[in-house]
Amino acid sequence: MDKSKYKIIGRSGAGSLIAEFLLSEAGVEYEITFNDLKNLNSENSLLSHPQGKIPILICPNQSIIFETLAIVNHLTDRFNILAPKRGSYLYDRYWQFLSLMATSIYSAYHRQHHSRYYAGKEYFEDLRSRSHKEQLVLYDYIEKELAPFICGDFMTAADHVTPHHPQLHSLGSVERHTKVYSLRLIVSYLRL
């Protein structure tokens, strides 16, 4: 491992994509490794999230950051990218939406697709249905708030979290929201 670069430890199809987007946006070289959960959960691993979650970001100074919100905060702050000015109304809005995605949307997703962690098999169908409905309400809200991005014409890291999050591709009727949102991001990139 090149200790002068950032390193992302993730799992294929899981939440390390936002770190990749942000480091690419900042023009920073990085390495990415897709590890087996068994390696992350070993008692001897210094990289272990207490619950074995990914992504994990290893900084060039060898400090370790886990939890997507902490990684987003570190990268947007360190490289002064994709976040509104601190203290502004847009900064508050940006963090409101990041928090909504991390605490409400992601938890509903997780309940829907990993029901075994929350209920016995006899309750899976009800839990999944309720979680899916919760996501639809949240995506309707986000879609209504876009103008064309969460912070108006200013694209932020929060705009990268929702449409490209790998878990969103399996949400059925939520796909309409994801496609609309993704098209807005593509259009904005083409304008650059």
C-alpha cells in the first residue's frame, strides 16, 4: 500500500462509491480494496468498524475514518469541494439532506433488504413492505425539493449519495426517482 495516497476499503456493491466520487472530484489519487467481511471483523484488525461495516478510509497520515457521513465530511472539508459555505442556509440544507439519506433512507433500505437483522422470517414481508413505502415517501420528498440539485444550481456531495448508491438499483418503483435524479446529474456534468 502506498502510504502517501488515500485508501478506500470497501465491498463490491456497497457504500464505498461516494468516497471514490469525492476523491475523483478532488483530483486526488487513491487506491481501493474490496475486502472480505471476515477480514474486517477480525479482532486483530485495526481497521475494523465496531460492527464490521464499510467503507473505511485510510488517510495519507494513516488515520482511519469510517461511516459514510464522516468520510464525506472529511473529504469535502479537506479539499473544499462539493459543499456549500459553512454557516450559510445552503450548508444547513446540505447537511439536512445528507442526514436524511444516511439515517432515514439507508435504514429503510437496510430493513427492506436485510430483514433478517430486524425480525423473524414470519415478519419479513410486512417489514419489507413498510420499509419500501417509507423509501417512496422520502424519494418523493427529495425529488420535489430538487432545483435541479439539493442546493439549487450548486451540486454537492449530497447529490452524489442518492442516485449512485448501489443499493438503490434494486428498489423497484423507486427506480423512477433514481432515474430522474441521475439524469439531472448527467446533464450537469455535460454542462461543465
